[in-house]
Amino acid sequence: MISIKVPPLGESIVEATIARWVKREGDAVAQGDTIVELETDKITVDVPAPKSGTLVKLLHREGEVVKVDDELGQLDETASGVGTQSSGTGTRDSGLASSAALPAAVAAPVTRASPAARRVAEEGAVDLSAVPGTGRGGLVTKGDVLTARGDGQPTVAPPTRAPSRESPAPTPERRVSSPDETREKMSTRRKRIAENLVQAQHATAHLTTFNEVDMSAVMGVRERLKERIEKQHGVKLTFMPFFAKAASMALQAYPVVNAQIDGDSIVYKHYVNLGIAVASDQGLVVPVIKDADRKGMLDFSRDLSAVATRAREGKLTMDDLTGGTFTITNGGVFGSLVSTPILNYPQAAILGLHKIQDRPVAVGHAVEIRPMMYIALSYDHRLVDGQQAVLFLVRVKELMEDPAAMLVD
């Protein structure tokens, strides 16, 4: 009998939540097949079968919290499965002609799909096996399910569970509904996000300063280059690489903004590992582009596109999420005009971007309509003085309003 245990989860992570049992008791599994998905505060971890055999015992319910090295279940490598199984898909010989005959909740294990995609399919009675996957390796994403459903919006009804055909791992009801309210248990990730935000507020002297950027010059450069760059390099040129370059150069001028407090010491980082806040189905995550200060805009765009795709597919690794020295968050993509972003502790500062909006501004002695963006720098006042914070933000403004200066510095 082989014991299946919680694997090491990465830097400083000691526990996880059982998000979903991919396999059930009695299932035949091939070596390498994912048996269970674990959700940490940072990533989703797939636990594979160490050898081929039959899963004979599951020891925890979905939604339970487990710690590193806890036993999850047992695998009998000498036993034959209850039903046959094709490698990697989880399809059983149950008398059904194909997985298309299964209801949405049962079809989820037999189609490669993200947890959010399975949840939306379950809510909307969408047959996952009929949904083309646009994710990496044909993974069905939440967007694919919404597109297949045709309305582009998730339903608000709580999910229902299809009856199991054999004895599954028992799952607790995570939602308790009444006509007036719905109560849902917080996931491990959401709890950690809440704890980290509170820690950032309590452990730092949090302050925010603001400025505004005339985006005319950058918009002109982007408009001229974006089509050619996409055709020649396969990269979409967004505004983020410009801000990443400007922030990296400003951090070189004001290195304390890129530093951290460690006990009674200040640690200055001679590199910029730039965290970019990305909204995913599992909540806000901050993947890190390593050595952003040494990358050109095209290389940065490629790296950002790749890591954003992994974030949407729930495929981020611990390396993607650790080591950041400074963070940029863009609330403007959701329509935010101004905000005070919270520090990504223990980093000393975070740059907030916002919506570009045409506004009347004084240009010389005339009033003109220009595309303007408010930018905000939240910083730890224990480490960063107000003068340094303001000058950092002014430097970002100067570079964004004269993008040619980024090429000659």
C-alpha cells in the first residue's frame, strides 16, 4: 500500500486546502495522473499518483485544511481498478458511450478544465466535454465556458452536485443558502489574502502620494508601433511595459523605494523583480517578472504575457510568485479613476495605475483636452521619506511624458 501525502508546498507555506478530488475511491490511476488538487494562498498544486494502481482510500474531504506531509489517501499498486481508465483523462468504462453523456458536474473530471471553469459549467449545466479549450494544452478556461454558454456572465445560483456513481470522497457543503443570504466558507487563499492585507496595514507606516501623467506621448508611440510589433514579434504592446521601464529607471534613481526593512537593517536590492498584480479566477495574484530592469520592453511583454496566461489557467509556480522587490497594480483596467493601493508587504512601495480619461489641462497659456492618468505611490514611511516618494513619482511622470528619454538613459 502506497501512502499519498501532501508534498512540500514552497517557501513558508505549511498548509493547503483540498480543492478537489480528481480521482475517487476505486478509481484505477496511471502513474503521474493527478489525484487531488490542493489550494494554497499562492498557487494550486496538483498531487500526482506516484505509481499505477487503484485508489483504495481517501482520508480527507474537499474543503479540509491539510498540512505538509499529512496523509491524503492510499494507493494499492497491486489491485485492479473498478473500471478501466484511459491515461490522463479519467474516463471510466461505465456503460456510457462517451463523456458527452455525463452531466456537467460529472464531466468535469474527464475534461481538462480549470476549477473556475468546472464551477461555472456546474452552475450553468454546460457540458464541459463539448467546450473547446483555449488554455495551454487545450485546458478549458472559465472564459471558454462563458463563451459556450453564450451570455458571458456567470450565474448567481449556488452550484448543485450530481449524484456520484460510486463512493466518492465525502464533501462538505461550503455554501449555506437562504432566500435572503448565502454563506460560503473562505478558501485558504482568500484567508491568506485577508491576513496579508491586515499585516501590511498594521506592520507599516502606510502613506500614499499622487501625481498625474499626460499619456499623449506614450499613446502616440504605442499607436505607431503596436501593429508592427505584433506582426513581427507576436507580442501585444500594452502600456504596462512603458510603466515597468519608467518604474525601473526611477527605482535606480531612488533605490530606497526598492529596499526592504529586515529587523533593524535596511536591505537595498540592486535589481528589480517587478510584481504585476493580475486578477485571476482564484483572486488577485502578483506574479513576479525577475530582473525587469535588465529587460527590454519586448522581452518584458513576452514574460508578462506568459505569466498572465499561467495566472488565468491556475498554473503559476512558486518561482512565479516569490522574490518581488516592487509592485505595480493597475486598477484602471476595471475603471478605477484613483485609489490608494495597499503595500505588498514586506516591500516598501507599490505603484498604482488608473483609468486614462480625457480632461481639460493647462498647456502653456491654453487649455487643451489631454488623455490623463492619475498615478499613486503607496509607501512605507518608516523607510521612504515623503521627499523620496514624491521625487520617485515625478521621475515616473517625466519618463512617461517623454518616452524617448527611456532609450537614452
